[in-house]
Amino acid sequence: MIKAFTVHTSEIDDVDAALSEIKEQLNLEQSGRLLKNSIGVMNCYSDFLDSGVVRALSAELPFEMVGATTLCSATADGAETMALTLTVLTSDDVDFAVGLSEPLTLSNVETALSEAYLGAAAGRGADEKPSLILSFSPLLPDVSGDPYVNATNKVAPGVPLFGMLAVDHNEDYHDSQVVRGGTAYKDRCAFVLLFGPANPKFFIASLSPEKIYRDKGVVSASQGGLLQSVNGMTTVQYLETLGHKADVNGNIQGINTFPLLVDYNDGTAPVVRAMFANTPHGAAVCGGDIPVGATLSVASVNADEIVATAAASLKAALAQYKPTCAFLFSCVGRFFFLGYEPLKEAEKVCEIIKDSGIAVHMAYSGGELCPVCGPDGKSTINRAHNTTLVICFL
């Protein structure tokens, strides 16, 4: 069994005041508050790193802390942009092991993550696998979520991977960082291995059927996240057949406002891929791998859709389970789709789960990692997502 409690602060500049507020909420002196094994999971606005709050907090905690920067986080009490949110997981029968990779590039993700995983799992039997990997990965210009998923699947086959890519409030995300302890990194992955009966349950909110175009295309050429052609024509040409016209320079205006729903045709649930831009040769640069032979549909997204899908998925999840803790990571794209009401999705989550007694930890991400249901309806397969809200119940 896992116990969990979540605390937060919006005090950035006064380190002592921030620590006092967090320590008062933590109330670690309370008898039985902490069980045998504990870990801290943290998301924060990047200024908390610069001010020294994260470093000081790590020094005060009697357990390790991992996490990443975000531009907005939420608890059951509400959502804030410039905030630090910390969830403590504590258990007598679930053990927590922390890992940190070496600096990552596209060419060494598999090796670096494999070495980090094996180091964190050292000393355990060959058959002793984690029940969950809770991961915080860097937002690198040439590495989408898929290399993290693929590397994890190789070193820890069958182990569910849930997590986020770091993000921050800057237009180019240059302050997005991953945290282990009191130290932040722009190019490393930090993760927690949960050994024991964590019993994670996963749920996804992406696109409702009403917002998906009926026309479907088959991917005829691609390289990773570069979608080169659909139905034998360039991606730009395919999008033009759906009414999205290219300008005089060959660019599809607003290409990042209509994501793709991609079906791998392997019996798993489709995943969402954002399109960021198109190339001069008519390909689309996407936020994750789109394999040849996959079937795709173009979708539309608006603010009402973001809130409605989040509410529907969370309510459906709560109808099935009453967890101790709920982690929710939502794509930064969903945050921006909300326009002048960027907190609306997070506030809806808080409204639904408030007074439930569940420790709620929500943050926005640069990419989401969450298993989907396998073809047999029982197993799970790890996937990277875009423009999606992913939920993990413990």
C-alpha cells in the first residue's frame, strides 16, 4: 500500500518562507506520517531553481526528490502558474529506487538510459521488475518522447512507463530542466523505479470522436517524427485535399493547431501527434514517431474540447477506482489552446477531485509518456503522446 500527500507553495524569492510553508504542510513530525520507504515527486516553475528554493528543500527532506520544471501545476486545492508542487509517496511494502542518466543525445539515449536503469535496479534479482517507472525527461531539440519509450522497452520489457518531458514558461523552453535532489539538468533523465504492489492504473484524455475528420490516410513514407507522405502524396498535398491550403511559400498556416490521431494498426489505442511545421519538400515535422503503414486522421481542437475530454476521462477513471494518489500530466499544447483561460483544464480537474481525499499532482509537460491498453485488453504497451492528458492512479 502507498500513502501519499501533496504540498505546494507560490513563494519563490524568500527561501526561508517557502521552506517554512512546505514544512508546515508536510508535518513530518507527525507519528506515522512517513512509512519505511519514501520519495518526493516535484514540479516547479523554473524560477524556484534560480532562487535556491529547490536546493534548500532537497537538503531539508529526509528522502530523495525527483521532478522537472513546468509552467503550471495543480493540487486538489487549485492551480497556479508560478508554483512548486511536491507529492510524497511513502510505503512499507513498495520500495523506491532513483536513477539519473548521463547527458543525453539522440545517438546515446538507449545506452545512457539502459546504464541508468541497471544502476538503479542493481542488487535486485534478475526476475524482480519494477511495477512502474515514473520518469522525468529533458526536452531536447532532436529527441521526442519515443526514444525514451523505445530505450525503456529494451532494458525493462513489460514495465509500464509513466512520465513527462520537462517544459517551462519561455517561448523556446530554454529553462526546462529535470531535477534530482537539489540539482537541475537540461540534458539528463531522472526517474523513480517502484518495486512492489504499486498497482498503477492508466487513463488518457486526447480527442473526442466528434472532432476527428472522417477522412483517413495511410502513412506511405516517414522517418521517425518526419511525416513525409500520406496516401502516396506529400503530407502538404494530403492536407490540401482536406481543405488546409498552403500559402505562396508552400507552408500550411496554423499546422500546429490541428493534431493527428495515429492508429498503429496493432490493436492498441491510437495516439495523438502534433505537427509543428512543414518542410520545403512537403513533409510535416511531428512530435513523435509515425510509422509507415499507420492510419491517421486529422482532428480539430479548441478550449471547450480540452476541458471536456479532461473531465470525461477523469470522471470515468474515478468511477472505476478510488486511488490514494493521482498524477496527471497534460501537454503544454493543451494549455495554450485554452487561450485567455489557460488554467481552465487544471481548474476543472481540481473541481472534480476536490474533497475526495486523493493526493492530486498535476503539471504541464513538453510530451507525455503513458502506457496504452494492449491488444489483449489486459497488458499495456508504453507510448509517447502529444496534445494529451495522461493519468496514473496509485
